[in-house]
Amino acid sequence: MNDSKAERESRIIEMAWEDRTPFEAIKLQFGLNESDVIRLMRSRLKPSSFKLWRARVSGRATKHLKLRSGDVSRGYCPTQYKHR
């Protein structure tokens, strides 16, 4: 399965916006740590969108496995994705 660079970046950005997807999942799947994701988001989003995203994820427990409650056992809400 060869994803294009644009598709790969799009999926990383989508995962970064998702509240329940931890940075560790992005690292595991794509090899980017949190600072790499921040750099990608800064370079690909409009400045206002980047500020909104940073405010949203800063300190959000679900974005970091170590801060996450044991009650959260999955990376996304079951109703989050539409059937394609």
C-alpha cells in the first residue's frame, strides 16, 4: 500500500485534530513525534487554524497516553467516521 505524500500528510493532520487520537498513535503509525506533528501542522494550516488546534490539544489528556484515563480504550468515537 503506497500512500502519496499528500494522502499521508492529510491523514496525520486528521489524526492530530481528533481528540481521542494520542500523539503516540501518530508516532507508531507514521514515525512522527509530537514536536514533528506540531511542525507539520504549523506548516500546513493557516495561522489561525494552527492557533485553534494548539489551544485545543494543549493539555488535553486524551492526546497523551500517560495523561489518559484508563476508561479511554480506543482512539476515536465509534460514530466519528462516516461509512465510505
